[in-house]
Amino acid sequence: MDLEYYNNIPAFVLFAVADVHYDGRASSILERGNYLIIKKEDGSFMVHGACHVPALNYMSSGSIIHIKGNIITVTRRSETIRTKIYNCYEGIPILGWSDHKIKIRKTEAELTARIIDDPETYLGPGIYTAHREYPTLAGPVDLVLTSTVIYTIEVKRKRISLKDSYQLQRYLDAFAKVALVEKKHLNMPPGCEIVGCLAGPDISINALNHCRENGIRYLPVQFEEEVL
Amino acid sequence: MDLEYYNNIPAFVLFAVADVHYDGRASSILERGNYLIIKKEDGSFMVHGACHVPALNYMSSGSIIHIKGNIITVTRRSETIRTKIYNCYEGIPILGWSDHKIKIRKTEAELTARIIDDPETYLGPGIYTAHREYPTLAGPVDLVLTSTVIYTIEVKRKRISLKDSYQLQRYLDAFAKVALVEKKHLNMPPGCEIVGCLAGPDISINALNHCRENGIRYLPVQFEEEVL
DNA sequence: CGATGGATGTCGTGC
DNA sequence: GCACGACGTCCATCG
């Protein structure tokens, strides 16, 4: 078994007897067993067990992967994976692996776009100006729409939870701290109202109660095909 | 190429020309290309591209995986992945794949245990009673410690962020709504103070400011070896 | 480099 | 089945 041969292979898959030691943000040991070991050409590295989607051990792209004797050492910043190979049942170099990106629909961005395309459906008649990813000191708000008031909108693709309500609250608090500056920046009068909104296809009872208690509006928004 | 042969194989890896269509919580298309396709014996399924640790397409354990002709169909609840195989460069059945769990250190639970083992170090002299994962209407608090006051503690293994401060706030709000009931439940007098705490190895400036403004205590806690 | 939030997050747990 | 939170989350984006 000349494992070092794989130093020259940009991507490979092994099925091997191995144990794995990781040290970095945390520290872990994977006991000796039969695992699927993958190196990708971007310098990412994975050790997969028999079950579950995520790898047991892994390192992100940009890692330095070096094989010496029967040990694969993977390093990235202050993290290290040491994989000791005791026996290799299968080893296949991977050539021509495609790097196509997946095209995806039903994302949060799609729901945000729906509100921007037709704000009157969700907020009533008016002339609206939209600001996506509007920055605050507590992070960017998905969508700020202005008409006679300022709508601060957090959009979710899944059912809205109480956690999401507090995410919005965080933005509203940050906004309130510098409200006059923000209103000026949005070309709105100093006295105009600020209305917090949560938008999404569904909302939990806990979150809905929190909305009622805190003057937050829930805006039901569906993905295009769900309407049909 | 008799792909249907793999219907009888509990786990396999293919490197193949394929395209992938997913529909379920979202909807996605992965264009034709060379991908690594993995089926595990727990019924999980992955399609890996040339880059990055996570799979491009995937389905959790318990999925129903069936091959007919050159199409692999994976189903789980209302989700489906349809993988069309145009050519298979490599196909290896995986036998004896180990299902060992990883043993991990430097988890949140470890930090929580450190506080429970020696609360006086973090909160000062006193006699403490600990409640892990104390339930509230907004979710469980990592740790509630009682002495003469009630400490409501959210523990983080990483640097504490403003988001974490609001997680604690959420618990404190829920606690406050039924404070008398909670105090009785904890055998504490009705008038006793409730102190929110964030515990962890580090805290962001934003989060620390939020603590100061809201009477929340930050408890520095390190992992054992970092102290050395 | 840190900070922040999305994700088909996945997975475990408790109800 | 739903709700919730941890995770070495990973990853893109922005300052």
C-alpha cells in the first residue's frame, strides 16, 4: 500500500480502515473502523461513517493535505486532522469532477422579491421604496420599505419562530437607537412611524403572540406555486 | 451498465455522469456533470460536487432509495430527489462500513459542567442548586442556579454574540411572565432577584454592551486545557 | 480578519 | 409530529 502516491492526485476517494484525531475549535477522536475518506481538489477533506448525511470529520476548502507513510495530515489555520490508515480496501482517483453550482428555488430571496414586486398586496395602497439588506448596528434587515411609514421587514422561508421575532426585535432596537439618523438617511420625516413586520409562509403560535404583544405585523407570503 | 444491480447493495459509491432534480422544501436542479454519489445503509443519500464539504443534493436517513433503469429515485415524506445516471465511471459497493460515534470535547455541555462543579468561582460565595436545561415557554435555559437569587445562565462554546444576548432575553421575558410560578417551583421567595447571565470563553463588543445596558452578567468560562 | 445570517441546514431531544 | 437548540455547523457577503 503506497498511500503517498495520492499526494499527487488532486481528488480521491478511499474506503479504508482508519482512525481519526481532530484538534482545533474542538477536539475529537474517531475510533478505528472502516470509513469513506474523501479529498476534493479545493482542499476540502471528509471522513464519512456508515450513517447520516454530514461527515464525521471534515475540513473546509483551502486545507493543506499531506500524506506521509500511512498518515494523512490535514491542516487549516489552527486546526488539524490526523487520519491514520491501517488498510485500504478501495482507492480511486477522481478526475473530471464537475464544479457546477446548484440552481435553487423557494429561497428567502424569492419571497423578498415577491414583496418588493407588489408591496401593496402585503402592506396596502401606497407608493413604496425598497431597500434590501438594509444595514443596522445589529446586522442587516432583509427589507426596509418606506411609504408614509417605515416598514422594517424580516423575511423567512420557513415557519416563523419566536427566535425570528427576537431577530427582528434586535434590528428594531438598533434602529431605534439612531432613529433620527436612519430616518434622515431614508428621506423620511423625524416623526414618522416605524413598523416591524415578519413575513413568511407560516408563523408559530408563540411568535404570533409576540407580534400581538409588541405591535409587530405578520405578513403572509407564499411561494409562487403554492398560490396556484 | 446495470445500475439496478445496486438495488440490492445496502451502501455504495458511484462516480458518474448525472443530473439531479430535487423537489420538496425547496426545488433545485443540478446540471449534467460528473459527481460522486453516495448511498448509505441508513437510507441517507448524497450527491457531491468537486468543491466544499456539504453535498449539493442530499436526503436524510430513512429515505426510500430505488433504482429503475438509469434513474435513482430517493423519497422521504414529501421530498424527492431524482438522479439520472448517463454513465458510470466507477461503482463500488461498500461493505462493513463502521457506525462508530465520534468522541468530542470542548462542547457547550462541558462548559456548563464546569460552572456547576464550581459555581462560587463564577458567581461568588454561596450555596447553589443547579438545574440544567430548565424549561421555559420560550425554550430551555442551559442552566439555572439558585442561591439567594436566581441566575438564569445561557452558555456558549464560542464567542458570545448579540444574537446570544437576545436568546437569553427571550428566556428572561418568558420567565418574567410567570415569575411567581417559577420562583415557587424553584423554592425561592416571591421577591427574590432574577439575574441573567451569559457564560462563555469570549464575548463580542456588541453583546457586552447589551449586557451592560440590560443588567446581564458576563461570566468568563474557559475550557479546561485553555487554562493551563 | 471578524461579524452576521441563510440553509432543502442536519441531528438529537423532549413534548 | 412539532418545537427548539447545538453544531468543530458550512458558506457567502460585507466592512
